[in-house]
Amino acid sequence: MKSFIDQAFQKSYDNIHLLTQSEELKQSLVRATESIIVSYQNGGQLLAAGNGGSASDAQHLIAELVVKLGPDRSPIRGIALSTDTSILTAVGNDYGYDYIFSRQIFAHMRAQDVFLGITTSGNSPNIIQALKAVKNIGGKSILLSGKDGGKCKDLADICILAPGDVTNRIQECHIIIYHTLCFLIEKGLAEKGIIKFSDKKI
């Protein structure tokens, strides 16, 4: 059993090392941060969505923005599109599962907003439809995916592609990426005077 644990840890370590070496990924992360900061400067917000573990990641990311990562600060607006079971089941029942996110995008998203779609394969049909909806509205989109980005890559404005040959390795990188993204958003918004640290107002 210990040898299996050692192998599992080593595989994660090796894949995260690949993450640290990717200059293209770092540049994509910079572009994503800049796009989100501009959105907030214009009164916009971040919307995020994913399936399964990626749904949890979308919710985790938005929770970090609305609450905080470290020191107390002003809240940052955001919506995770995977949280309302009444909407998800109604859209799934009336229109089909492929449209559970795009329907919400048409309802909530404005042109100054940014959508972040999380899919390890890049081929999730409901993320594809969501990205198409964003284009229809005229908003900006970011794809957090793996491998070659799948069908979603050509639909997103910015693509952040994590290394990894299997889903769990990609997801392990995703959490590092979006935690870093959140810290960069905090830093950027604080520098612009949009949020303040040590702000006790709720």
C-alpha cells in the first residue's frame, strides 16, 4: 500500500512540475486575470460553471471571491451556475442537460461580464453551449481545461490548459491554477482601489 501511495504522490509531483514549467499557461493566466479585472472595473462580474468535480471547482472559486482567501477584504461579486438545483433540474427537464448553463447565461450575463468554463476534456456539451451563449451576448470567456482543450478551445477567448493525461491529474492542477487566479484578482482589484483589505463591512 505504501508503494502505491509513493507512486501516486510522485505522479502528482511530476505533473505539477510540468505546470510550473509552462510559460504558455502562465501567459494565459495573466490574460485571464487582466480580462477579469477589466470586467470588475466596468461593473461586471465572474460567472463560472463545470460538471462533477469541475462543478465543485467552479463553486470553490466563486466562494473564494465572495468570501476571501486570506486577510479580510471587501467581497467580490460572482455566480457559480451549478448551485441552484431548481434551475438545473427545470432546464434539464424542459430543454435538456446540454442547456443548464447557457440558459442561466442568457438570464444573468451582461456584455461586461466574464464566464469561466471548467472542463477537463474540453468537450462537455453544456460548456460548449455556454461558450456559444457568451459569444451571442458579446461577453468574454475563459476556458480552464486540459490536454488540447477539445471542442471548447475554439469557442473561448482565453484558454488555460493544464498538463495531465488523466482527469485527476488535470484537476489537481486546476485547483492550483484557480487559487492563483483568485489571488491575482484580489491583488489587481486592490491596486485599482476596487476592493480594500481589512474592510470589516459586510
